[in-house]
Amino acid sequence: MTIRVAAVQFEAGQDIEANLATCLRLVADATGQGAQLVVLPEFCNHLSWYTDRAQAHALATRPGDTFLTAISASAAEHRIHIKINVTHAYPDGRTGSTNFLFGPDGAVLGSCDKQILMGAENDHLDPATEVGPVVDTPIGRLGMYACMEGVIPETTRGLALRGAQVLLNSLNSFATDEAALHIPVRAAENRAWVIAANKVGPLLPAAHLPAMSRGLGVPEQWLHGAGESQIVAPDGTVVAKGPRTGEAVVIADIAPQSADDKHRPDGSDILAARRPELYGPLGGAPTGRQRSPGAPSLPVAVVRPRDPGQAVDLLGESVAEGALLAVLAENALGAHVGPAEAAAALAPALHGTDGYAVATARDADGPVGLLIGSDGVVGVQPQLHRAGAARDAARLGDALRTFDLPWGRLAIVVGDDAIFPETFRLAALADADVVAVPFTPREPWELVLGLPERAAENRLNVIAAGPLGTGAAVFALSADFTLWTTWAGPFTGRISSPLRTDITADQPVTHAVVAPAQAANRLVSRRTDLVDGRPWRLVQALTERR
């Protein structure tokens, strides 16, 4: 079955009647182009700017009011599904950033509040107290989320695990990395369709823009919605995208049932291969502890030998040039070399230096990652998931371990463990500063979207080493990160996005510098922490085997 869907982008202000008229006009435009499902941006009813919590509640929608009644009537008139997000007032006094899905008869098929609030939203709104529904409709199984919920992985992962084929995202964002990274990665990592509708135009009242611009050191044009509403296929391919500025109706034909195939090229299932029994820490309450930052900078190297015999020489050259951590590509020493043999080969190249190497080997149970110093093996990390080289492992690892080194804390993600967002979340919860990833990329999204997102959503420096002839990259954390603080460099619209060093397929050694100290700062905006602010009370779908 193929259906036509639309993501609609527009500017919303403080005039609720005018905002409603815009919604209705663009829904009619989309249905005129054959859309059967229309997704509208976040906060369609009123600009997300209030003097206090009481005003936000007073201006919010209510059941049966003019705004929601008109949207319902529009869905019934056009015989379509409409997903909208508004500030919504509840009888108990709560105010949510609330998603509604209206069906072709105008009825509300499902609703849910946003689980993760961004910055000043915390001053005026209340987060969700329960997960949103997956709504089974004639056009597919639909799940809803909004903006900040797509910047970290838990909400969309939960929807996919509960069967959603199409993920409907309403945004109110001026961040350009939404379209470039956070929107499409949720499709690829979950093998689901994503329909994302963002705002354009000022996201603050015009009278406040100059002062906010001066206070942030951000040009006024960067305080406008970033547009680029898009429709993304389950492999992460953007099949339709709107412009950076201006109203748009983004249309595409999609096949929701194609999201039911979760298989990767190696035959593993991207969801079935998960290990919920390992993910318990994702549901743990934040401790509020203060982290000790690691070193300001760490010279690293990615080493990808042509053959096992070249590995020792390239490692020696890398540490001689100052690398304190060298990450060798998966199977750089051979697919069947054992841990002792690997250590015997590499440790001499580290003699007399402060350097460490990360390499892979295979022990009696299956693939392992090794941390090797000048005296031999310092730590061992077995692969955790039955995917890739570990599909036939006798036994998988039982935990993600971390290793304290002079410059900070290291985690090792082995092979196909790299495709699971949960692996890196465990590393962040264990306060890792740097993650070494000796792996073999099997699909384009892994390096284009997956690993940069793992760095961004967890504030981790990630060093990814694929074998020569495949992909590799280093993702370092920038000091320019927390909104409402002064940035050292010019603001380019990218908020939660790492500094990327790409490595060409034929490049055997690459040197880069990462910033362990920056991993201690996870505060993307006031009262919004990327790790401690995860919806830890609502992650049962991730931590319980279904």
C-alpha cells in the first residue's frame, strides 16, 4: 500500500485566529495535492513565548474550543488524518506541548504530551507523565513526537519498539542540525518512516528579537525557524525536503509497510538483536553528581593497515607523532587472532610512550575489543549484541565497561554494537569521555548519521575506525554548545552536532584531536540536559523484552 503524506511548514505568531487560518489553508493545499496524512509543526496555536505559566495555560487550547474543533472539522471535510501540536490546557492545571492525531471522521485517534522540554519551555509547560500511543490506522501504525524528543533517542525508539511504522515529528526549532542529522537518523536507526514539519519565521516576538540576539551573541536571523521540513525513508534517505525559509507543503508517496522489515545486510534484525537486559541504567533516576572533566585535548589516531603485518609499523608511527590513543580498524590484525597474540604484537610499539591502542580480537566466546598499553592488555570489552561478527558468538558480553586513563574515561564499542543507540547511552551514563569504535560499516547511514548522532546526543567524543576501503571518521565535541551562553565561534545554527573529521577510504592513518573535557557538559539549554534529562521514567519499551 502506498499513501501520500505531507509535512507543512509555516510561521506562527501570537494571533491565535491567524495561526488557525494558516493551518487550515495549508491543510487544504496539501489535500489538494492528494495528501492523506498531514503533519503540522509544534506550537501551531501560539508562538512559544509567554510572560509566565499562567498566561501559557490561559492561551492554550482546550477540548471543544474553536481551534481544535476547526482542525477536527478540516480532517473530516477532507477525509484525511491530521497530526498537530499545540499548547494544551488540562483541567488539573497542567499545560502540555500536546500532539493530537485526528482521523478522517474528525475524531481524535490519539494524543500525547511531549516528554522532554527544551529550555524556557520548562518555565511554562509540563512534561508527559506517560508514553504516547501507537495508533493503528488504515494508512499505517502511527507514532507521534515533538522537536526535542527527536534530539535524543528514547522516545522514537520506544515508538518503533511498540510497532510504529511512521513517526510524526512536529518541530519548533531554529537549529539547522535538526534537518541535517536529528530528523533522518531516527528513521535509519529504527527502520521507520519519519515525517517532520518545522517552523519558519521568528520563534520569538519581534520586539524581543534584538535583545535576545545581543544577549546570545546570535544574529537575529538564526532565531527563526530552520524550515527544511522533510519526509525520510527507513534507510535514512530524505525523499522530500522543504526550503530553509518560507512556507512549504512537502509531499511524498510512502509505503508504511516497508518499515516492518528491520533486517540489515548481515541478516541481523536491528530491533530483535537488542539486549534489553543490559539497558537497565537507561531507566535509572539521574544522580545529580558533578563530573570531573577530562583533559582539554587528546591527540588520537585512526589506524587502518593494508594487512596485519603493517599494523605494528603504523601504530608505532602514530604514537611517535604524538597520538595518546590509537584506534585500529576492526580485524586489523586478522579476523581470528586471539587477545594474547594481539597484545604481543602491539604492546612493543607502545613501549616507552604514554600511548594506548584499541584493537579487536576473538577469544573463545566471540569478538572482543582490547585496550592495550605498553605492558599488554589493560582491559577487555566483549561484543554485546548478536550482530555482524558476533552472530555466531558462543557468549556475548554482559556489560559495557569503561576504563580510566590519564586523560579521561574510555569506552570501547565493538563491531556492530555501533548500530545500537543504547550502547552509547550506556557509555554516557557511565560518564565516558571518549568512545573508540573499531567496526565495519555495512550501510551508509552508520557514518553519515548514526555515529555523529551518538556523539551529539550523548556528548561523547567518538573515534570510528572501519577497515581500509570502508569508512572511518572522528567526531569531536565543540566547546560551543550550551544555548544562552556566549559562544567562542560564530553561530551557524548547528547546536548539538560534533566536529567531524572524515577519513577517505584509502587513508591508512589519520590524526585528529578530541576534547575529553567537553563531555562533562551535557546542558544543551537551561534545564535541558541531554543525558540526565532523558525520559527515564518512560523507557520500559527499551528496557523490557517484548
